[in-house]
Amino acid sequence: MKVIYDPDQDILQIAFVSTVIEETAQISPGLILDYDKDGQVIGVEIRRASIRTDSPYAISFDVGKANLNKPLPNIKEET
């Protein structure tokens, strides 16, 4: 995984794998997902990162249990 912060553009990019980005989609204002050729999410881009994060310069990496005490996403099941 690779994290890049560009202070000139105020963009934070997180790449989960190192591969070619085939498609991008803005899922909400300033939040962009990157996809590979198989349609799998391989990265996230956050625009105006300095106001959307505590600090785009600081990274905390922890190993532990995932936070499962949050609302589940609204996912439509295929029929």
C-alpha cells in the first residue's frame, strides 16, 4: 500500500496495490475511487484533504480489530 499527499494540490491518494488504474469514479464530492481492469477498487483519492482529515501529513497504522460498530452501507443485492 502506498500513501501520497500532494500539498500543492491538497490531494491525498491511497493506492492499495501497484497496478494500472483503468477507471475512476467520484462517489461523492472530493472522494474518488480508482478501479483496475477487473472493476476492483484499488485506490482512493481525497480532494481538499487538509480540511477532510485531521492532518494529511500524519499517518497512524494500527493492527487490531476492525470497528464494526458503525452503520452498514446501503447495498442493493442483485436478483
